[in-house]
Amino acid sequence: MSAPEFRNGLVRWIDHRMGIFSFMHHELHEYPTPKNLNYFWNFGSLAGFMLVVMIVTGIFLAMNYTPHVDHAFDSVERIMRDVNYGWMLRFLHANGASFFFIAVYIHLFRGLYYGSYKEPRELLWMLGLVILVLMMATAFMGYVLPWGQMSFWGATVITNLFSAIPWVGESIVTLLWGGFSVDNPTLNRFFSLHYLLPFAIVGVVVLHLWALHTHGSNNPVGIDTKGKQDSLPFHPYYTAKDLFGLGIFVLFYFGFTFFAPDFFGEPDNYIPANPMVTPAHIVPEWYLLPYYAILRSVPDKLGGVLLMFGAIGVLFILPWLDRSPVRSARFRPIYKQVYWLLVADCLVLGWIGANPPDGMFIVIGRAATVYYFAHFLVLLPLLSVFERPLPLPASISEPVLKGGGAAGGTVKPMEKA
Amino acid sequence: MAHAGGITAHEHAGAGEPGEGHDATRRDFLYLAATALGAVGAAAAVWPFIHSMNPAADVLALSTTDVDLGPVAEGQAITVVWRGKPIFVRHRGKQEIEELAKTDIATLPDPQADAKRVKKPEWLIMVGVCTHLGCVPLGQKPTDSRGEFGGWFCPCHGSHYDGSGRIRKGPAPKNLAVPPYEFTTDSTIRIG
């Protein structure tokens, strides 16, 4: 906590009046980080990188976009054809949404596997879920802006979800639309909110990092650090590791952006919006497919909407559903298996969401929906009681140093925390 | 604490707490009343912002549509626009009307007699928006699939409507809505 001695006089002058350099040194440089983190711990910073990319590309796209039903589609085509590097900005933004979700979903499933949501990180976990919900709202409204067929009908179907609310549903939908159907007022407000919400996300990210830095990162063995020998300073060890991971991640991101830019898109969205004709098969973007599958699995309108929101809601109470004191799945032989079943279940839901709702797809969708909720509401509470965890290592250092005799000599004997 | 003696004299009015009980109660009341007034004021200030998102006067002004039914022959259907939504107008034949009158209403998810859904039985006028999640059902064009009940079929989530626009099968909870309309002459209507 002691303020570092800065060599630059100006830095010293500022730091004495506002300790921003001390703060950055403390939180980004010397910040003690468990030394056994694997590459799954890279995805938090990758998500942060994607947030910055989305905001920067978005600001420049907004300089050439027109939020009006008569001009929106054409202004996007103008960005693609006439604006210098407009095609690149738009494809970085469109594919960036997908890669933002890829980073965040891996980050989330990392947390599920290693029990990162458990005491004392419940708030950290819940703030992350708030970010996810804001991301979904932002992505949905952004998808409406090009005003293609999928934009229009996606907006119609999603806003109509709120009509399922008893009594006030229809009034809420009219309020969301600013009219009696998705139209120009809707497009205008979606543009306004699409510009606003990313900055709300930045705010929640700050809270997320605050909560993170209160107790520090969890780690693959899921036991607390017990002294200096268990951790490394964040810089240069994890800045270097995160930057290497970023290089790999960006290879994939740019690979899609430049070589398959429409891979994640729907061809129907290159048809201008037509309020009189619904496309034969409406699908949301891939990152929303599992929720869409849950929505369609329930034969009742309100029930479907409730379960869809419940799929995220149940994650908020996860820290109190999973009462097992052991965090990492490495030491939970049964949880480790149901974890992978849950991963498979989510992939199945995504696959069902991409297919039309008839025949076998309905049956499989219902089974997968039931299993999703059973995992959190039945299996985890039962495992908390009946599962017998494997013995935990005495410290983070122990499994790291096992068999690596040479390194052992440089490590001081463990201090008792 | 200089006035401690005087306060103690009024102690019986307080909650029985020693010392400053009376003053604390008075302050609590003022504090709560001021906070409550502030909260009500803040809530009142929020309303103009929320209401600005509701339909504006120019949007509401576009709320009637006149339709000339003259050119629509029996068996034909047309789609007109009212409030940005498609309105289905179908000219039905005698046989179809009689068939629909025979439907056992008790078996319907949203029970309603065909006669209650029309002003003149040969003219069926409905909002062409699926009551599930707002897609436009197929069935207006001769080449469209009309679903299992010979009316309309919503391709988004598989809702089937009959020749009266009543929901028969699928996730939609309600029949296709009938908009407010009136016959201005024998062959023209005003919707809205």
C-alpha cells in the first residue's frame, strides 16, 4: 500500500494532489495475483478489450449513420461502399459483438467450473451478470439499427415479449415503440439507447473490477492465497500473459472480420425492412439462441417469457444454490461431470433455437430446458449435500511445485496466513 | 447537553428513551416527511420523461384509414395499412360463413362466435398481427399456406388460425384482433 517513489517530478507533483499514479501502481502493477492462473483467466481482459473496440468502432460508425426508417438501411450501405474504411469499421463492429459474447461466455463458464461465484465473490459474480444483461440489450438494439428484415422482425418479436405481462403488457409495448408498431420512433430511441448503454456497461465494469480487487482472483485450485509465495505481481507477469492471449484471440476475430465477415450474419438482413411481410424463419443472433429455444419450448406465452428471463435469473442466486464449500471442480468429481452436461445442454439449446419449432425439435428443446433448470435448482443443491470432494492441496504452491524440484529452492517456506 | 434537564421534563412524550428522546422523534418526523416529499417530487419529475416515449400527437393523428371494398371480389383478400400495422380484409363466401358458424365454441382456446367478430358476415376485417409475438401470418395470397384450419398460419412459431381468424392451434393466446371500424357506405369502411 505504500506509495511508490516516482522518478518524474511532474508525476510526483500530481500524485501528491491526486493519488492516481499510486492507485494505478497498486492495482495494475504490484496487484498480487495467484501464480497458478491458466489461460481461462485471460477472458476477462479479452472482454474488456472487446468493449473498448466496440465503443471506438461504434462512435465512428455513428458519424455516418442516419437513424431514420427511410435512410437507415441506405446509410449503412453507404458506410459499406462509400465511406473510407467504412466496410472495415462495420465488420469490426458486427463481428466484434460475436467475439465480445464469445469472450464473455467463456469467462462465465470459467467462473462456473472453478466456483468463482462462491463466497466472498458473490457480488463480483452478480455484477458480471448485470453486465451480461446490459450487453444483450445493447446487442439487440444494435442489431435493429441497419433496418433490414431481421432487424425489423427481431425488434417486433422481442418487444412483443413484454405484451405477455398481465394487465399492463400492451401499454408497455406501446411505450417501447412510441407508436402502434415498430416504426421510426422505435428506431430513434434504440439508436439513443444503443449509444448510451455501452457507457453504462463501462460503469458496471468498474464496479466489477472493484469487487474483484477486494479479494483478488480465484484460481484453478480454488483455495485462497496464503502469502506472498502464492502470488505474482500483475505486471509484468499477467500483463504479458494476457497480451499474448490477446494476440491469439485477435487472430480469430480478424480472421472472421476480413475473410468471413458475414459468417455470423443473416442474409435476410440485406433486405430492407418491410412491415407487411415476415420472413419465413426468424432467428436471433447466435448468442441469444439458447434463450430463444427456452422461450419456444413453453406452450404458454407468459410462461415462456418468464422461463427465458429465469434462465439468467437463476444464475443470480447460484451462489446460494451451490452450498459446497469447495470451489474448484477439480476436487468435485460429480460436479465436474454435471458441469460438462450443462455445457452440452446449453449447446443443444442453441442448436434448437436455430431450428424451426416442430417435430423432434420441440421434444428435445423441452427436455433441454427442463435439464437446464434442474441443473441449478435440483442437482447443485443435492450435490452440496451428497458429493464427497477430493482432498484439497495445502496451498497454491504445493501442486505447482510438485515434481518441479529446482524451482522449490527459491521459494520461501510457507507463511501461515 | 445544556438543556438536558428541560428535555427530561417532556420525556413522557418520547418513546421512553433516556435523554433526547423527544427531540429525536421530532427530527425523525421532519426527516421522514422531507425525504418522502423529495421522493414524490423525483417520481413526478420522471413522468414527463417516460411519457415522452409514448406515441406523439403526429403518430396518433395517423389513426384512421379508409378502405374501398368495391373491387374486392368474393374469395379475395386484401391487406391495408392502419397505424403501421397490416389489416387483413377478406371477402368470404356463404358456404364458408355457414361452416364457421357450426364451430363448437367451447373447444376454442379463445372462445368467440364468428358472428361476434364481423359487422357484415361476408367481410372479415382483422389486424394481421399474430397475437403471440407480432409476426404477420400467411394466408392473404392464394399461394400462401393457410394452416390446418383454412385461415391463416404464422410461420414464426407455428400458430394456426381458422377462417374467422380464431386461434386453433399453436402458442398464440388470442384470436386475431378485430380493429374498431365502421361502414361509412355499403362498400367503404373507416378503420380507427
